[in-house]
Amino acid sequence: MTIQSRHSLRALLGASALTLATLAGPALADTLFTKPLVEFAGDVSAGGVDRAPVVKGGKAVIEGEELLPGQTVTLLRGNQALNAEPITIGEDGKFSFPLDIDAEAETGLQPIVVVTENPASAQVVELKISPEVPVAGAEKYTIASEPVVRGLYQVRLNAAGDALFVTSAVGRPPVKESKLVKIDPQTLKIVAEATPGAAPARPDGSDGGLFAVYGVDVDDANGNVWVTNTRQDTAAVYKQSDLSLVKQFEPGAVPHARDVVVDEANGRAYVAATGAPEIKVFDSKTLEPLDPIVIKSGIRGEEFSTMALDIDEAGGKLVTVSIATPEAALVDLKSGEVKVIPLPGVKAASGVAYDPQDGLIFVASQATDNLLIVKAETGEVLHDVPVGAGPLNVAFEPKGRLAYVANRGAGTITVVNPQGEIVANLDAGSLPNQLRADQNGNVWAVNKSKGENDEAGDRIWRITPVAE
């Protein structure tokens, strides 16, 4: 439990003591201080029905498992009990409580206190109520979409504009289905595909699956495609021409590798090591590792955890965002200076994009459903824009000067100008995952499916503004 959660818990419990005594009745007649647990037993979560976003006027469900049989559970929001009668935990240790959200509810992370008796314990869980942004503005774009393969993750267009590269991986380790796919940008049809090789056995001796591919970027200077192998904590390089393997780095080269970006001007490839406060660096010609970029969190006792990357090659700037702390980082690739920028109002940020013309950093935050527009030089938050449920990634398109946000939970791509105004909100099918802009005004996006036979998922999208 975080320090903030503990403070919230103390305040809520203090305000709720009388309510609890009334609800509990005879069980608390002799003393309020019944037998406690040292730590809360079990796991409780709050979210939408069938993983759908929770919105105003919608429905939510609070669920628990691995609790102690015979315990009773009371759910509190402030000093108001959500359940009229305490829930008694059965032999399976589980409970499920449906909850209607009223139309006047505030969006954001709502604290729910889970209080047990017999024995006593308490825990705060967060119920996220997401903003709803209406779908609008499709008439401003020419949108093309085609199915690709299962499990799409990222997409990148090469500089020549004649090949798209898409990564895919299905399931959890050991991943047995993964492909690097080459696509014709005009027809959006598959030109070639490659299946990664077998990975070594896992530490416990079990099957390691494939060197499944997730992140992707192109190196046109050397005719290569860089990918990340997140499950094996490493990366690999393939040829653009025929998707043949150039080099598979050893497992452990990049802890939980996520994004990769290539700096062709300086012959470098940068790979985000999620869960670690660093960006791994490679020579893109020799394919040898170099000294990493270390990012120190500005929050005492916390550790920066790199997620998405974006690069301004001409200006020598690399940007990233931390999923573990509310911070972004701007790296001066010439001087080596690392500037850490606080991001008030975000939690579990994952997407980042950079506009070198105005020096703006765009941050997409999953847990708080917003896009922050920040002045890189001063760290000032210029705009805080609610964009829909689960914004996972963001790309800045320099020609039209617009940010495109992939909202995984809402199934939309929200288009925002640098002034913080939403100019369109596009239907993007199931689970939009990642998107990239080119230099010609196009935005390329991929989404994932919600399961087999989902025609709205595992597709590639070409989004082109209509000329005015």
C-alpha cells in the first residue's frame, strides 16, 4: 500500500467508525477492537463488467479472492457503505459485488475501502471512472483498415515510404505464436512475414517459446529493422529486404525491453528497459552495446521506469516517460544531460511524444485517462486533456501539428491540438495499441483483438487528413 493510500485509509476509517459500529451490530457490542490480521488477506479489485471501462451511469463490479472463509466484508466510499449488509466469504474465499455508478459521479480514481471482520483488516482499492468522449470528426480523415495477423503490437513505416513493419505476439510465456510482418503501405496487404526463432529454456527448465517480437523501429541507414523481445529481456535486428535475422541479442541484454528508436544520424539504437531506470544503447552499425542512459527519479525513494520513447534526431533529443513515477525525462544526446520533469495529475503513464518545433512533450496516462501537454524547457503543464479510457500511446504528427492518442479501453483514437483542444475522436475498433506518424501527414495504427473471430481487432489503420 502506498503512503498516499495509507493516509486515505486513516481518514476514511476515522470518518467511518460510527457507521461500522452501526452496521456490525452485536458483533462489535463488547469492543470495537476485535481480532485483527497482521496483513490484509486476499486480493480485491474494482473495475468494469467484463473488463469494460466504468463510466458515469454505468456498472462496475468489486471482486475479491483468496480471502478467509467466514470473514465479512463491508465496502465503503467515504462514510457510506456500498453494501447494505456485510458480505460473508464462503469456502472458496471469493466474493463479487455489482455496483451501479450514478450519472453525477466524478471521473477519476475513486478510493473504495474494503473492511473485513472475523478477523479484522482493511485495504483501499481504486475504482476508475473514465471520461466518455463522443466519437466525432471522421469526416476530416480518409481512413483505411485491413486485418493483419493475430496479436499486433507496434507499427513503423520506413523512410522510403514503401514498407510498413508490424510486430505481433500472442499470449503469455511461453509465446508460441509471433511474427514480424512487412506490409505494402498502399494496399495494407502482407508482403512478407517472418517467425522468430526458438528462445532458450526458461530458468525453471520449461519451454522458452519464441523470441517473440513487440517493439519496432526501422534503421534505413543500414537497411535494418529493430525489434524488442520483451519476454526474453532482449532485442533483435532483421533485414528490411527479406526479414532475415541479422542479430539476436542474448537474453538479459535489455530488461523487459519495450520501445526501440533508432537515431540514424548518430548510428545509435535506444531501447527502453521497463522496470529499470535506464535506456539501453547500441551501435546501430556494429550492433555492439554501449553505455546505457541512466535516469534518476526526482522523487525520494522511488525509481524511474522507462516506457515509450520518442526521438528528435535533428535536435538530438530523446524523450521517455516513467510508468512507476509521475515523471518524464528529456535526454540531450549531445551533452548527455538528463532532465527529469514532474508530471502532476498522471499515474501509470506509458505513452510519450515530442514536438521539437514548440518544445512540447505529450504524455498519455493509462490510470488517469488523460493527455498531458508539457513545456519541455520549463516543465510547465500547459494542458490536461481527458481523452477516454486507458490511453496507452501517443504520436505527434508534425505536418498537421496534432497529437493522436490510442485509447485502449475506449477503443478510440483521440486527436488533440497543441492548445489542448480535441479536434476529432475516431473509432479504432478493439483495443488500439500503438500508433506512429510519418512525415507526410499520415498516422499508422494497430489494434489488438478481444478474442477469436473479432473482426474489429488485429488490424492496421492508415489515417490521412482530408485536404482542406
